[in-house]
Amino acid sequence: MALNKTNLLFLLLSFFLTLNLSSAQLRRNFYAGTCPDVEKIVRNAVQLKIQQTFTTIPATLRLYFHDCFVNGCDASVMIASTNSNKAEKDHSDNLSLAGDGFDTVIKAKEALDAVATCRNKVSCADILTIATRDVVNLAGGPRYEVELGRLDGLSSTAASVEGKLPQPTDDVNKLTSLFAKNGLSLKDMVALSGAHTLGFAHCTKVFNRIYTFNKTSKVDPTINKAYVAELQASCPRNIDPRVAINMDPTTPRQFDNVYYKNLQQGKGLFTSDQDLFTDSRSKPTVDLWASNGQLFNKAFGNSMIRLGRVGVKTGRNGNIRRDCGAFN
Ligand SMILES: *[C@@H]1O[C@H](CO)[C@@H](O)[C@H](O)[C@H]1NC(C)=O
Ligand SMILES: *[C@@H]1O[C@H](CO)[C@@H](O)[C@H](O)[C@H]1NC(C)=O
């Protein structure tokens, strides 16, 4: 039978209803009845962890992106590999995931589990969502409201990571299509790239831009000359591949809009950063946020909320893990 207009309309309607339902499950006070202090407890744990090490901040933020971009925000990135399963976190793209991000979620869960009513009531996916908002805020960024009610995912495979995460060499076309697959716009992409205001990257990831760009030019001509010299000094060719450098060379420990100001000066670390300024579709947004940190903060919070809606698991598609690193 041919698909007539009524059928098509019905299909479209049910598609949008499903979409709505999955995000409608998320709400601000999801734990009001079970663990009303969830946000306070997580924030305290995050604060303690930051006092121990600053890396907590970029590591948690990075962990959240990796989680949400691979099979949705369902803490699948937390699962440890077993003899029979190589998990997400053991894909080679994990090199940038410092252990402190995982530890932040583990510590926050311990704090929650110490409260009788909260014990095993809050999903690891929601803990990571709250902790990420808190690290951003505690580093000087916005305090946006988080939506809660995600379940933890039931699968985690290294194979599922392939092709899902943005790479340092990606241009705006590639980035836009990766973000679009997660229902995120060009503006979301530019805002979330602003997370590179914090954190580190391995020297080897920038070698292509400072040593081996192409046949005619060893250095990517879009990089600021002084910055090239700085990068070559911090990242000599024979450097230990574990050595990392700041992604925001100006204010690396502060969540701010300096990332966009850096791009205006040719100081984006990766192609995936600098191309936001080179490409005429994203440049106006870079310029706007470089000149107005408040607008950037607002946009970043909104884009983080949208990121948090990606691939949310509900009903039979998830559960609440007793141990964030293992399936129940
Ligand atoms: C990343 O994966 C490697 C194996 O591919 C593993 O040895 C390492 O512990 C993983 N890193 C993290 C932070 O899980
Ligand atoms: C090398 O890159 C520069 C700048 O993007 C470009 O103008 C030049 O044509 C490239 N050379 C080759 C051989 O691709």
C-alpha cells in the first residue's frame, strides 16, 4: 500500500510525540520526592574534589561531552571494560579523559549513597550532569538549571565511539554535521566549543598545524606567529606523547569568553577551534561572544541543557546503577 498523506502525517506526528516524550521525562525537580538535596550534595562533593585537584574541572566537563556524544547522556562512558566487553572508555579517543572526571562522579555518588533516602536513587548520568554544571560554575562560568531524570544506559562498547566525537582536525562542515546528528545547531556547536576555555590537550594533536601542515607550508597560516613559536617551544617534535598543553593559552583556569578573543587573534589550538573564526557561518557568533561574555554564558548554559537531552534513556532502556563503573 502506498504511503498516503494521512499516513505520512500520522507518522510525523507520532515521531514528534516520541521526541517530546523523551525530553518531557526530564525535569528540574525530578528527585524532589526521593533525594531533595541531590544538587547540594553533588556540589559539595565536586567542591571538595576541586580543592584536591584543579583537573577535576576540565576532566568532568570533557567526560560529559564524551558521554553525551556516544549513545546519549547515559553514563555509558563510565563503564569499565570486562574480559568479554571493551567499553567506550577504552576507545583510543579516550586519551583525553583524565581519571579525575570519573572520580568526581564516583565521589559524588558516595556522598549521595551515604544519605539513606538517596541511596541508589540518583542515576550516574544525572550525577555527571549536575557535576558538570557545577565545575563550569565553580570555574567562573554560568550556573544554569539542570534537567534531571535520565537513566543509566545498558550498553557501552568501544566500537560505538567510532566517528562520533569531534576531532581536532575537523572543520566547520564536519563539526556541524556531527552536532546535527545530536540535534544540536551551529550555534550550539560554537557555544559548546567554548568549553575549550578550560583544559588541556596532548601536544601530538597539534603537530600537524605546527610542523607538517602541507607541502608548501609547514605551519598552518591561520595560526598567530607568536603562538606558533610558543607552541613549538612547549611541544618539540620529540616530546613525550603524554605531555599536554593548555587549550586556552591566555586564561586556562577560568571559564570565560577569552576562548573567542583568542580565535580572533589566531590563537585557537586546533583546526576545529580556529576554523570557527575562519568560516563565515560561525565567525559572526565568535565575534559576538568575544565582545560579550554575558551573552556567551547565557548561550553556553542553554546549549548545555540541550546537550543534556541527547539520547536520554527512560523506561526499559535504562536503570540506576549501583556502581557507575559496572552494569547492575
Ligand atoms: C583509555 O584506554 C586505554 C586502553 O585503550 C586504557 O589503558 C586507559 O586506562 C583508558 N583511559 C581511561 C582514562 O580510562
Ligand atoms: C597549503 O596551505 C595553504 C594555506 O591553506 C594553501 O594556500 C596552499 O595551497 C596549500 N598547499 C598545498 C600543496 O596544498
